[in-house]
Amino acid sequence: MKLVTPRELFLHHLQLVAPISPVRTARPVFKDVLLEASPGQLRLVTTDGEISMTSIATHAGISGEGRAALPAGILLSAVRSLESDELTLEQKGPFHELTGGASSFKLHGEDPEVFPEIGSLDEDGAVAIPKTGFLDLCARTMFAAAKEMGRYAFNGVLLEIEPKEVTLVATDGRRLSLARMTTETGVSERASCILPLKGLAQLQRAASEGDDDVVKVQIRENQVLFALQGAQILSRLVEGEFPDFRAVLPKEKDAPLEAQIDRSELERAIRRAAVTAGEEARSVELSFDAGKLKISSRQDGLGESESEMPVEYQGEAVDIRFNPEFIGEYLKSLSDSAVTFRFKDRASAGYFATSERAVYVIMPITS
Amino acid sequence: MIRALPRDVVDRIAAGEVVERPASVVKELIENALDARARRISVSVGEGGLGLIRVADDGTGIAEADLGLAFAAHATSKLADVGDLEHIGSFGFRGEALASIGAVSRARITTSIGTEAGGWTLACEAGVLLGPEPVATTRGTVVEIRDLFFNTPARRRFLGAARTEAARCREAVTSLALVHAGVCFDLEVDGHKRFRVDGGADLRERLAAVYGEDFVRDMVPLAGQHEGISVEGWLTLPAAAKPRPRAQHCFVNDRHVKDRALVAAVRSGCADFLPGSLQPAFVIQIHLDPARVDVNVHPTKAEVRFRERDEVFRAVRRACRDALLAANLSPRPRAEGIAARSMSPGWEAGPGPALAATGSPSSRTLPFRVESKPFTDRADRVGEALPPAVPAPAPAPVRRYLQVHDTYLVHEDPAGLVLIDQHALHERILYARLQDDLAAGRLESQRLLLPETVRLDPSDHARALGMQEELAALGLVVESFGPDTVAIHAVPAVLQHESVPDLLRALLDPPDAHGGIPNGLDRRLFTMACHAAVKAGDPLGEDEIASMLRQGEALDHDATCPHGRPTRLVIPPDELEKLFKRSGF
């Protein structure tokens, strides 16, 4: 192959697709990025067998023809280290020579023909969802998904597309975050699937730049396709049954007490309390009383801490304990200035909400 | 046709209950001697006891008038009526021993009550009496048993080789010799002297006489009182424990008993000091009101029944635990050990069968040994961990920590170079914290939003429901969810990243899966601590290491992990010097 491309553009697209390549893999070709050059366009493809990402660079400064499969990590480092504005990549015998100005690399590639086939990127029937809103839903939910492989579909995020609504839900069994947005989706009945975290994180990266207005989402039998103007992500879905989240969302009568709390003040107080919450068994205590909230923690042999802040609260005095990480991660995901916390007693589920469309249910720690 | 069995057959059957093997004969005869208030007892065993058992004592002897009854069933001078059974202070009381032995051997008693009339000798061959005849002898009794089981070949076939039986005889003499202070014992096997215990020897000296001085050096004394139960004895340090029990002796009111529960109590006391695969050696003497223990359970009197079994268990457990807590348990690699010290056998390590298997004390085979600890050592270390606000006579040494292979921590302290197993130490810290939290009702539990269902096999399902309360105390709230499923509503906060089904199954494991540590809740804390602790291979930052060491030092006991593996090895400066051949230059 032969390729001539502006360096910045090449680097940008490589940075987008490279994170897909697994660090360790039994199939060396998964470490490669597939490059397909044609005049004015360069396609870059990476895959780890579960998720594949295609990024398309379109630019008048691109010229050349042909395909190559080169190790993504090394290629990225090489491109980053070169200093000229324009780079040339050319196959010479067993090597691909990457040249920028007076410097050059010789890189070993794989036969591009062994690069795995990725599925069809046909976008027919995809649902267009406003990009900003969808990224907001991702930010409000992804942190609550289980990090470890667990039962059910906990290490994925549920996507539900309804005629006028899109919902994301994530849970690890101890807390659950739900966020929904109103939008005309054009579907006639509810469709749902479970998105893997890695695929969603990749979508966040790709969608956070670019001037797209919408993300196109196409749910297939066991895959989901996210399409932006210059990038497509095809991901296998998480198999399994997502728990019935509607059954565990507390109704208002289950959580009759309500407090209005300043978000950033609470976030700072939780962070302080976490210092003395210990390393293994962590809990912080939220003590509500008329007009005020005390946040404290204590660990034998470590110390204790206490912060008090004014809140809008009229109910009885209640102490309730939570894992500080669970609250901290939630508050960090928000940009809202105030949160509502509704609860009942020290042993029952409580929930935070910023609106009716964004709810975070959290289970207490008891002893 | 049903007919009454002839007398000799009945005797032979009854004999089987008391006289199981030569060692039981040895035991019965020594107990008779003790009941006769002997101060000196000599035992000879030949051909594993099948050829000859001879027990000579200097006791009160048997009067001529009583001698004729010596081989009669249920004839005893030690028990007059049923009421006496409540307060049995003598060893023999059933009146079975001599009759049984006489029925299955060629026996002879020579005895004198020490009067000028001299003594008498009476022979009994397969139950048939010959004598008594007058004989010149000194005060005391000599019982000689030859050709044991000669008329019951079936019994003979069940016995082990001569050396095995000789080892059992030796064990029988040993157990009695250990406990009877004031009595001098000696033992000969096939004409070779095996040991001699002086009358004035205390328990430690008796142990040393029987097992060798090296063996005793690895033991710590134990003593305790609990609810009128006194416990005394000696216990091996964990580092000297062996996979097979070498010496495990329990005495209740000076009677040697084989009681699995007592062994379990000792093990339980050692539980978090000792790996489950190893056995402690020990001698435990329990004294309590004879009315609180029933010894009339088994013909050989080896089993006893306590009226308050749990109290006895607790007393033993606590005494063992306290003894280990007071001891310095960090193994110290020893230069001599590493340099393959030569052995010092003496007659103790002769060809005796029992010794051949077990006669090598730990310090010869292990490069590590535990030294008893000066109490100041602990205090020094705690003092150092305090913030510098406390005025110190000398500046505290700078501490540096190093993690090796992501598994071991290395640092120095005044005691020397310290090597730490990070998982073992963290496990110990967490275990201690979990214990404290459990005791204070502070063991936290993360409630689950979505109860997790776990399918169990029927026995686990039943066990899980039977243990609901115990599991809830640990933070695991389990409820039935159909015939083979349970729903988990809360998990221990410390373990919330664990797989819930794995955790539940680990907690349900029957106790014997962990070396018989009997206390269920405690053992489950081990499991939890183990699951929550940093693993070998986890990289740790300097802060984490410092914090872990500090937490370890704050504990009563951090020398072993809850499974009994050592958490640290200490190489003292003088040992380093020896290893590097610096000393003496």
C-alpha cells in the first residue's frame, strides 16, 4: 500500500480506534489496526473480537491506495513521535516504512487479508437519538454498572428505546441509576438491549468530538451498531436478562422523607468522610435532622470525621449509612446544583433524584 | 437349640472388651500398681507384649486371703457399692482386668504385703488357677503375662506387627508416667532400656525424659482456671507442629483419656496459630470435681463423659490460646538450622519403633525454631508505633519498606530483618477487625437492591436455612426462595465485591473441611478475612505497607495468619552475622 496523510488527522483517528485493541490477546491480529487508503479517504478499523470500531478520515490531503494491518500501539507511538506535518506510509518488501520529514520507521505488519471480517455497517432502520442527551444519559448511568463479571447482565447498561423515550439503566445489585430522555424515536414498540461498558465508553470518546447532532443506534440480534458521521462502533450485546428495574424503583410512599441538598457541598462532605471510613469495610453516616445534615464516619484505629451542612429537611431525625463511593460516584456524574434525597429509614432503599427522569437508588449499609 | 455358653467362652468374650491388645494389658497392670500406691513401677515388654509383659511394683501387695479372688470376674477391692461409682478415685474399679487377662494368657502374680511371712505366687493359665504357693519375695507385686492371646488366635491375627504393638505399649506407659508425679517409671522393650522417669520429676522433666529435651524446648506451659475446671500442661509451638500427631495426651483427674472433643478443644485454641494440616503435640491435665465427669463409659475407661462438656471445652481452648498469645511465635531462621546441624541421638533415638517414626524433634528437621520471647520485645515495638509526640529516649530508627515479588514485605526493626507475607498479615488484621466488629455488633452489611438468588443442593439448602442467624451475624442475610434456592438480601460490606454464590458456599463448608476447627462463626470469619485480604501478587504502595504494619503491631497477636501460617520471619542481627560468617572476626 501507499498512503500520504496529514499527521494530525492520522494521529487523531488512530487515537480514537487504538483503545479497542486488547492489551493481551491470543490472536495477534487483534492488536493491529487495519488501514484502507483511497484518494481523499482513510478508513481505520480495530477489533477485539467483541467490539469493532471503524473511523473514517476524509480529507483532500489524503492520497494513496491499498490496505495494511499494522500493530496499533506501535503505530500510534510512532506517529506521535514524528514531527513533520505530513506522513508517508509505504510497503517496502516485508516492511511498512513510515516516514515523516527526515525520520522513518520500519514496521512489521500482518497480511491485511487475515484481519477479521467485521459485520455489516449498514445503518438501515437505525434510530437517531440526539447526541448530547444520549451522552448525558451515559454519564449518569455507566458508573453504576458492576465492574466485575457478575451474575445477570450487571456489567452492562440497559438501553430501552420507546416511541417517545430513550432510557439507560445500570445496576450492580446494590445501587441502580436510571436516566431517560424524551425524543421522537420513530419506533412503534419498545426495543431493548444490554450494552457492554467498553462499547459505550468507546462511543463516548468518539461522540464527544465531531459536530454530529445525533447518534444512530441500530439494535440487531446480538449486536448493536452506533453510527456517527465519521465513526461506527459495532459491539456484541451483553447476553442475559436485565433485572426488572421497574420493580425495585421505590415509589414515593416507600420513601416518604425528603431532603434538598446542595450537590457540591455534599460531594465535598462525602469525600471528607471517606478519609476515615476505612479501606475495606467502608461506610459513612448521613444524619438528617430538621434543617441540617451531618455526615460522619469512624473507623477504629483510624479516626473519625464529621461535617455538618444546612439542608431543606423537615422530617424526623434519621441516621442512615452508605458506602461513600456509591454516593461520590453519583454526585460526580452530575452537573446539577441540587439533588433531592428521598428515604424512609436506616434499613430501606433511599434514592437521589435531580428530576423525574434521573433517579439513583441506593441501598444502605446496616449492622 | 439355645444353650448357655460355657464359662470359659464367656470369659474369653468378656476379655476381648478389656484386653484389646498388649498395650491395654500394660495399662491395666500399671493402674493396678498405682492403686496399690506403688512409688516405683518397672515395665518390661517382649515381642510386642505378646511374648511377655511384666509389671513390677513396690506397692502394698495382695494378702494371701485375697489372692484367690484376684483372677475372679468383678472382684475388686476398690468399689463396694453403686454409690461409690459417683466418686471414683481409683483406676481399676470394674474388677475385670485380671480375670480377663488371665482368661487369655499364661499369667502369674507374685506378691507380698511385706510381712515376715514372705509372699505368694499364683499362676493362671487360660483361666485355670494353679496355687497359690509360698515364695520368698519383697513387698510389692510382680505380674507376668506370657503368651497373650495364645488361646484366641483370632484376636492375635488382628494385632499389628510386634514393633507396632511395642510402640503402643510404650505409649501406654508414657501416658501414665507423664501424669503420675511422685512415681518412678522405667520401661524396657526386648531387654533394652527405653526411658526412666524419676519419682521427683515434674511434668516438664517427665516430658523430657520420655520424648527428649529437644522436644520439650519447643513447648510452652499452659495453665488456666474456668468454672472450677483447672487446666495445666504443655503445648508445642505452632512452628514445631507436625502433620501427624506425635504426642497428644489428655488426662482428666489424672486418668488418661482419649477424647476427640478435648483434642478438638486444643486444636481450636491453636486454631488461628496453626495450619489445619498440622497437629499440635500436647499434654493437658484437667482437674475437676469427680462428680462432674463420668468415667464409667467404656471398659477400658479411655472415654469419659463430662456433665458440662462446653465448659470443659472452653477451659481447654482458653488455656491453649492464652499460652500461645503469651509466646513469641515468629519463627526465626537459625544459622545452625540452615547449616544442617548434626543430631545428638543417644539411647533416646535407638531402634525403638515409636521413635523411628516420630523421634526427630522439630529443630533438627526444620531450619526455623521459635524462641521464647522476652516481654519487653512486644512493648518496644508498640512504643515505636506511637507518634513521635511521646518523648522517646532515642530517635526511632528510620523505617523503609520493600515489597518483593508483589508478595512479601521486607523491613527492619530492632529485632532484625523482618520478612512478611502480605496476604497472611492482612488476613490476620482483617480477622481481628472482623472479630472486634462481630463482638461489638458492628459487622456491617450491604443491603442488596436486587436480592441475589443462589441454587444450592438439598443439603446445603438445609444448612443455609439452619444457619440463617449465624450468617446474619456475619452480614449475610439469607432467606428461602423455593425448595432448592435461597435469596440473599444483604452481604458483608467488607466482601461486597466477592461473588455472592462463592461466598455463600464457602461459608457453608462443613467445619471438617478446615482442619476440624470447630467454632463455626470464627471459622467463617477466617473465610471472610481470607477473601477480603490483599492477595499474593497484589502490588502495594509504601503507604499501604506502612499502614498494614502499623495495624498489625496494634494487634495482640500478629505472628500467624488465621490459618496458622506465620506472617513474618525475623532474622536477628546476630543470625545475619552468623550466616555471613562475620561473627568471631
